[in-house]
Amino acid sequence: CGDGTNDVGALKMAHVGISIVSVPDLEAKQREALKGMSSTKEDKKTAKRKSKKKVHSAKKRSLEESLRALAEAEEELNFVALGDASIASPFTSRTMSIKCTKDILQRGRCTLVTMLQIYKILGVNCLVNALVLTRLHMVGVKQGDRQLTVVGLVVAALFYFITRGQPLPSLSPKRPPSSVLCKQTLLSIIMQFGVHFACIMAVTHLSTLHLDPDDPSLVPDGPFNPNILNTATFIVTVLATVNTFVVNYRGRPYMQNLSENKLMLRSVQICYVTLFACALEVFPPLNALMQLTPLPDDGAEVFSPNGGIEETLSLLVDRIGFKPTLGLFMLVDVAFSYQVEKMIQQIFNT
């Protein structure tokens, strides 16, 4: 912190320089107003105990005068010309106090944690989208325009709501990670993608066996035609995208928890309910709106097991059906991605 030309060098060399406006007359006026407010509040408590109305009204006028004087002092600060210290420092405080350093640290940490969350979300989502597009292109399946629009709107809304998290009133003694390329972040991205990779590969394998080889749309340049692979992949991909926002939301001790960020929490809840409703076909018009084809109830007649994993998946679908199996893999993706991130945080926190 600095308030004059002699502090310019220190402000430039500091990690975060703060220029404080120094006006002796206004500082004295502000101190007098604050002192009058504190004394008026103490006298007001005494007047209440004595039950004297005249004393109470006088103290009330005195408090109003102190508040008016404080407001005038703060308003006059807005017209004070900034000096060399304000030019050299990235931040300027007009409060005539070093209390602003706490606010800058709190908001700076909140911003840093938010940016780390965004980079982790982008990293995991890019890997997931690359995997899904590759799998679909290999069999000539495409995504519908409505589906891409829905994904874009969901991602944009969640990115906006995640930035609405506010810093906490208290400053945590622990520092957040200072770089995206730290071990914790990279390991978290790899482990989360591993969970999504396993679930997406299992769902795409189950769905591929239901494709009609004579479908004319199964070519790279063919028209879009909803099918089981496209529908199941879309549901799981959007679920993985929502999971990355939920899992990577850091929260305390640097910013509000997910439960305190109401916009983010309500949006995530709506997404989960909608995705599971589409997977279980609770409301068929919703599936039709998003260009999703009806899912089969049983896949035992379609599967021809050739190995251990294929045989296990075939028996699972044969016993509980295709829709419950899809819902089961969705639950596995939610639970394992959350547990993986929680485990990584515990390892690096200890």
C-alpha cells in the first residue's frame, strides 16, 4: 500500500500494489463522524435503560448528523484527484484505510479458484467430446441440431452460474493452487476423464449392437437420423458435462459452496432430472423435442457375446433391460467422478 510519489517504486515492485487516497482533512472529518456514531450508539443504550424520550430523540438527531457527515466525506473522496501512486498501482482505494487489502485477497482468490475450475472443466469436456465424436464418426452417426443447441445452452448457462460464486467473508490461511499445470489439476483431469471414458465406451458398445447396418444415414456425409447410439451417447455426454461442473466446483474455503450458489444448484438439479427422465423415457414428448429415438426394453436377442466384458454387459441388459442399464451407467459416472475428485483433494490437502 502507498499514498504518495515516494511509494511508486514499491508499488511497481509489489505483487499487488494498492494506492490509498490520502486527504488529511477528509480523514479527520471521517474519524470525527465515526467517533460520533460510536458515542451516540453507547448513549442510546443508556437512554433506553433510563426510558427518557427527550434524550433518545436528541441522540437520534446526533446519529443522523454523524451519518450525514460520513456520507459527505465519502462523496468528497470521489472528487479527489489521483496522484502518481494511483498511476503506478493496479488498484486504488478511496477508503483511506488498508482494510481494502483483505477484500482484494478474498476476491483475488475467488477469481483464481474460479478460473482453475473453468480450465479443468474445459479440459475434461474437450476430451469427452473428442472421444464421443470419434466413436460416432467411426460408424457414421451424427448429432442433431437440436441436441447441439441444447448442449451449448446448458454449458453456457452453467459457465455463467459458476462465475456467480461469491468470496467468503473470512480469509482462509491456506493458499489455492497457483497454476493450472500443477500435479493436482492434471491428475484430476486424467482421473475424471478415465471414469467418463469407461462409462461412454460401455454405453456406446451396448448401443452399437442395436444399429441397423442398412440404415442409409450411417455414412459420414449422410443425413441425420436419430438412432439408439445417437440417443444414448447424447444423454451420457451431457451427463458427463454436467458432472464436470459439479465435481470441479471448489467452494469453501475460498468461495461459496454449491449449496450456497442457488442459481448453479437449481440448474444442476434440473439437468439431472431431465437427463434421467430422458433415459427412462418418463415423458416421451421431451425425448422427441431433443431428437431422441425410443430406447429398446431388452437387448438379449441382439447381443452375441465374444468375450468377458461383452458377455457381462449382455447378461446385465438381459436381466434388467436396456433403459435401467443406461441409468445404472449414468449413476456410476456421477458417483465415481465425484469420489475420484474427492480422493484427489484429500491426498493433496494432507
